[in-house]
Amino acid sequence: MYDLLVIGGGINGTGIARDAAGRGLSVCLCEQHDLASHTSSASTKLVHGGLRYLEHFEFRLVRESLKERETLMRAAPHIIWPMRFVLPHRSGGRPAWMIRIGLFLYDHAGGRKLLDATTYLKRRSSDRFTPLETDVKSAFEYSDCWVEDSRLVVLNAVDAKERGADVLTRTACTALERHAGHWSATLADENGNARMIEARAIVNAAGPWVSDIAGMAAQTSEGRLRLIKGSHIVVPRLYPGEQAYLLQNSDGRVIFTIPYEGKYTLIGTTDVPHDGSDRAAIAISGDEIDYLCGVVNRYLSSDITADDVVWTYAGLRPLFDNNSSDASKITRDYHFDYSAGDGGAPILSVFGGKITTYRRLAEKALDRMKGDLAEMSAPWTARAPLPGGDIADANFSGFLAGAKARFGWCPPTLLRRLARAYGTRIDIIMRNASGIADLGEEVAPGLHGAELHYLAEHEFARTADDVIWRRSKLGLHGAADKVDAIEAWFETYRSAKDRDEERRAAKAGA
């Protein structure tokens, strides 16, 4: 019997599983698809305080987010790094005094230590205005952070597993039965093979499916789910430099333009109410593409249209309903529904949340369950690096320089990508390699057998999509044309694993 069953392999589920395993609980996590298949890989990919949340007086959420921003930077400097954001100011938008006050609070509310403070910019003395329309004469520039969102999810799952958790991807929870002291759960894999497990408690972190699981558990819930679709577009790079822009639209929303994958610009996001249908297959609409292009064209001197879009993605935010009629004003804060029934086994359902606060959410969720899982130890994740994040002084530049000295034979673009993706665990991929040939066949551009083997062995990757769209974004760099070759590699890998297991079984039975 497990102490805890976690349902959902997004950022909240994997964060809770990691924290629980590190507190000494026996944990099983199940995810019906791949890790980070939905909401957690469809974000704007920011670790940020949420500047616009100040307008809605969500001071607690902003303060917690700002504090977590620096905690996460230290935990994973390979996948989280500082970024400067330029907020152009025009008459007719938010008044300058309001922006100044908001940014003052933003700079000071979270105990900022690692990031640069806000500055005020004028066109005549800053190159930040080069991409902007000429009528933009002033701007503010502040700091937040970039995050490789789906990799953050995977690294939490990897750490959970290494601390003893069982992580079951492509495994759905199809039935729950509550008993006085435990739950019986039926788990079914993608082939329809079902098995029963037992757990003393459940965390329902199923994201867009949280209400389904709560209903399956007959949990009387005070939480109401609001599904809001957020969509993004990717276009060829719109401007030089590594700064992002925060564009204020006339409807009160804000849109980010962010340098992306070297050659591109990421633009998003929208806020569109969703009726809950087809939750596993969310796609951007033509109206959303036009909306995003329109906002960009009002600020940037280079106009874009739908024809410029090279890739899109969309996801559902499973938000806690605070009765707002405006989708952009629905709280991004998290909410727990916790019940133990009439003396029955406990279940905690998670509504809302954002990537930036996932670690604190996990701490609070487990602390909420302390009365039913009293043997768990104290919180520990605030000072613990994620896999690959144990980089001296969180200095990625120094780490990369060391990698270049050790692996000088590796093409610079490939080495930087591997260092960014895997941090100190790049050594597992490189092993004793002394040349590019030692990394194995180049199955797709920039993707070698050694990396695929690592992803299959350590990061739960099982398909081409897992690799080129979630563990990486190689799909934007030519790998999307090599899906068949990647799938063939996985088929060969699985066959070899099956033969090894058969040999071990035969040897054990001899």
C-alpha cells in the first residue's frame, strides 16, 4: 500500500510527488498521457510575479510568486534564467504613475536579490525602442525569468522517482473506491491493461480533469472549475536582442513577445473561456491568431500576419472560479478542497495555481494533509536543486565555460543546448565520449542516440513527440521531419529492453 497516490503529471502533481517522496512517504504518481502533455507545456514559459495581478489586488499571490522566482532560479539555473521585459508606454493606456507604483511594489515585495531593478527608458537614450513604432517615446524595463516549462515538470518527476516514487506515465486512473483507512484505485495503461493499487490518501492534481476525478471519488467539492484557453504563436524573430516586450492592449489585456529558440519570437497569450469539450486536443483559433498579430502590429514596426506563423500551441488553464465575468480577471491563485469523508480516507483536490508557485503549492498541500500522514518529515525543497541544477553558485555561464573546456569537440550549438537542457547531468549523456561519433547516430538534426537513450532511461520519454516538443523544442529545428526515424529508434530500444528482461527472467528461473 502506498501512502499517497498523486493523480496528474503536470507541474502541480509532479511537484507534490517530489516533495512527498522527499518527506519519506511512499508515493505513486499516475498520468494518463505524457508528463506535461497539457497545461504545463502550454504556458508563456515564465517564472514571474505576475505584474498585472497587482491590478486585481492579489498581493499575496504576487509576493509569494516573487519570492519563489529566486528560489527556483537557484534550484534550476540551467532551465530558468533572468530576462528583461520592456513595457512601452503610450497615452491612453495605464497611466505612468500607476505603472511606476506597480513596478516599485514588484521590485520590493519579494525580497529581490538576484535580479536587476526596474529602470525608466527614453527613446533618445535607449536601443530598446528600435523595434517599436515611432510614437512610443518612453518605457519601463523590469526583470522576471524564463523557464523551460515542460522540462521543469520532467525534472520534478525524475527527482520524485529517484527519491523512491513510482511514476507511471500513460496510465489513467479509471476508478476509485473509498474505504475507512485507504483508497482502492484502478489504473489502466494505454493498452487497456488494468491493475488495482491501494493508497492511504490521494492528491487530485489532474488539472483540466480535476472535477472528473473529484466526481469519481464522490468528493463533495466547494471548488468550481473554470477552464480558460490560452494560445500562443511563434513567428520568425522580430527584433535583435534578448529582451522581451510586454504590450498593453486596448481591452486591458497584456501580450508578451519573447525571444524564442534563437530564431523565433514567441507571442501570447489569449484568455478564452472553454466549455470543457475535447480537453486533450486544444488548438488555437483563427480569431486568436488575428488577435495576437493585431496587438503586436500596434506596437512593433514590423507587421505580422497569420502567414508568418510557423508554430502554435494552446492549453487549458484549470482555474478556481472566483465569479469573474472577465476571463483575464479570474484568479491565478490556487485553492484546495480537502476532505476525509465520514471517517474515510482523505483526498485533496487542487484547483488553479501557476508554474511559479508550484513548489509552495506542493508544500502547502502536504502540510494540509499532515494530520492524516503524520509520519511525513518537514518541508525540504526550498534549498534543494532539481536534477542537473547543482551548478556552483547557480552560475550557468561558468558551468557552460567548463563544459566547453571538457567537451571542446562538441559543436557549440549542440553543447549549449545539452548544457541548458540537462545541466550537470550532461555528463551522463557524454559519458566517455571523445568525439561526436561517440554520441551515436544522429537520428534527427542535433539529436543523437546517446541523448535519446538518456531520455528513455531517465526522463520517461517514449515517443518522438515526447522528445521534440516536450523534452526539447527540436521540432522547430528540423526534427519534426524525422519523426519516423525517432519512432524507429524507440522501437529498437524497446525491443532490446524486452530481450534483456527475458534474459534476466530466464537467468532468475534457472
